[in-house]
Amino acid sequence: MLLLLPSVAACEGLALALQALLGGGDTSLLLMTAAACGLVPPLLCWPLLQHLQRLERQCLALEVRASRDELTGALNRESFLQLAEREFARSRRYDADCALLLVDADRFRNINDRFGRHCGDALLREIVQASAKQLRGPDVLARFSGEALSVLLPQTDPLGALDVAERIRETVAELQLTWKGAAVGTTVSVGVASLGVGHAALDALLGDADGALHAAKEAGRNCVRAAPIQPRRSGEAYPVISK
């Protein structure tokens, strides 16, 4: 736009100058000159438009990079918490089901010590990809910290959340990474927490999922444990589901 206005003014001036030189005698030549002058503004603006498009693409790429974990390509912790806060508020407002999983690779330090950091990184990427295949479109997967993943399950009841957690556990247990001739694998422990009346904030739901994860570790790892399931509304019966 900054280039368009000066170029239009320049074209009008050129056309008037030609009209004065021709004395209005050769109308066809004047029309051809005016048409040629009309092409000048788009030609001048085209490089500017291309530059603006490149800047827009670069900005979008930066936004994606800022929200993603560089190693695994999953969402990073900050982006996950932002999305989880919104979904938590929505679920509370509309009294909807919602669940959260914390998935932690078992004895992952041993893999890094034995096979090296690069092997551990490659295996973690495989775990993320395998876990993502067990999720629906609305579900959100993130690298929460180190070798721990977090999964947000909107519109998912406690039994559904346990089913997703168990599928992730089974899938990772069958995973084998070939590294320098060796087959490398691991298992995961999963903590499950479902939204209930006692969860006044997202931190409370995360705390329950973390407690369930610790229970899974203490139970011997490679298993799923769920936090006590609370009713979604005051006065409801307290369901009992164990895993």
C-alpha cells in the first residue's frame, strides 16, 4: 500500500505529461500509454506482497516452534497447561467429563546410561508417536517433563480414561527400538485422574494424577493406577473403580 499510492500518482503524472506533449491528437497512443502505466502499480507492489507473505509464514512457523517440544514434536508443558486450563474451565462450566493422564517411562535413566543419550531421545520419540496413535482428535498429548508425558482427555469418563491409559501402557510395552544391533525397549507407568467436584483448579487434578502415578511406580511399574473417583456434582454417589 505504501508503494501503491506513489506509483499511482506517478502514473497519473506521466499520463498527463504525455497528453500535453501529444496535444490530445493521437488518442490511440494515449490510451496505450495509459494502459501501460496502469501495469506499473501491481508490478511495484508484487515484491512487497511476496515479502509480507514470507513474513507471515515465518511468524506462523515461530508460533508452532514456541508451542512444541523440540525433541519429540509434541506440545510443550506451557502450551499443554494453557489448553488444559481452558478445557478444565469449560468442563466445570458445563458439567462435562474430563480426565488427565501422566505417563512416565520406567527406569529411563538406565537406558541413557547403557545406550547413550541419543538412544534415549530416539526411544522417547517412539513412545510419543505410539501414545499419540491411541488418542482421538480432541485429545491433547504433551511432553510434560523429562521422560514424562501428559494427556488431556476431554469428554472422557473415568472408565474411558482407564481404557486409554491401558492401551498406551500395552503399546509402549510392545515397542522395540533397534539401536546399534540391540533391541531397546521400556515400559510406562500411568496415573489417571478424572474431574470431580473436589477439583476446584487444574492443579488439584494434576496433583491427583501425580499421586496415582506414584502409586503405579510403587506397585512395581508397568501398570495403571487411578486416583479416587469423585462425583462431578455435590450429593452424587461416590463411584468406586479400581485398576
